[in-house]
Amino acid sequence: MSSPVAERTWVPLTPKERRVLGVLVEKAKTTPEYYPLTLAATVTGCNQKSNRDPVTNYDADDVEDILQDLRHKKAVVLVEGSGRAVRWKHTLYEWLKVSKVELAVIAELLLRGPQTEGDLRTRASRMEPFADLPALQAVLESLASRDLVVYLSPEGVKRGVVVTHGLYPPAELEKVRQAFANTAAASDDTEERVVRVASTRSEPSPPAWVAETAALRGQIETLRASLEALAAEVRDLKTSLGA
């Protein structure tokens, strides 16, 4: 059962805010020696081409504005590193009230959006280990009970279940649901057509050698007819010559 909205400590996020937060979590877990991140490192992390969907091209001004917005939402804080360099760190453990493994799952969904449970387990495992798929599924169920994860696949589906995070604004989440429904419907329609075509075939297609043999037999019959015609002409010629 979903938690009442009044109990939430978090608010929906824009696509740019989700990308920045995903990067901060990812780098904190995978390269802790460089965390908290400078503005430049955050920009680079947002625009990298691996483990990102979509690939973006934010500039420093973009990311600085996003970080300031997240700071006002209390999702990040500004700290000073060595040499008084300004750095940024997330506060999502407190903001979302999640564990280490739960945050890894959410971060992966923030970075890549909707994905199957299998893909999610593989990708999130670079941040936190998941022994097997049931281990991930238990985490997803816990997050879903708090509206932090949303199942896009219909209830009852067992294989290829697709999930996403719950941090979308309501209107954007509805678009994500509709896009997934349209894609799933198109996939089902294609599969149905394939099955229907296959079912109209009363028996399997014959192997290629059958057609090749039939063609050779046709050629032989043509040659035989030609020889017989030639033989008849020879006989007629002999008769006319008195042979």
C-alpha cells in the first residue's frame, strides 16, 4: 500500500534534476575518492555517453542552476573541498529515507529511465551487489510501497517486467505509462501477426533440394523430347534417301 503523500520527504523532479542527482549518487558509489563532486566533474558526469539515457549536453551554467534548485529542495548540499574548491554532495539517504541498495536502484533508474528487472539488476550491481533477481525484486517491492518505484508492466506479468522510478511529476509519469503501453501493444500486435501467419501453413515448407530435383526432371524431359524429335527427323531423311 502506498504511503500517504503527507508522509513524503521528497518532491517530484525535472529530467535535469534527476540526471544531476543520479550522477552524484553514481560517483559517490563508484569513485568515492573524487566525491563530493566539483561543478566541472558534475557536468562531465551528466554528459558522459555510457550508462546514460538520453545522452545530454549540459553546460556549466545549466548544471549550476540545477544544483541550486536541488539545494533549495534540500536534495543536495554545498561543501568546501581542499583548496576551498566548491563541491556538491547529495542528501538522498535522508531525503528519500532509503538504504544503500535502494539508492543504487533509484540512481540507475534516474540515469536510464524505464528498464527491465534483469537489466536493472545488471546495471545497479556496479554500485551495490545483488545476489540474484529475487534480491532485486524484494528491493523493488519495498520501494514501490513508498511510491519510489513504479511498475509499468501489467500485474501478473512474470518475465521482462519493466519498472521506473516514481520521481516524475504526475503529468510526465502519465506520459511514460502511455508510451510504455503503446510500445507493448505494438509488440503484442506484431507477435500476433507472426503467430497468425505461421498458423496458416498446413505443413512446413519443403527443403530446397525438392524444388531443385523437380527442375532437373523438367529439363530432362525437355531434352528427351528434343532427342526424340531429332531421331524422327533422321529416320525421315533416311527414308527420303532410299536408305
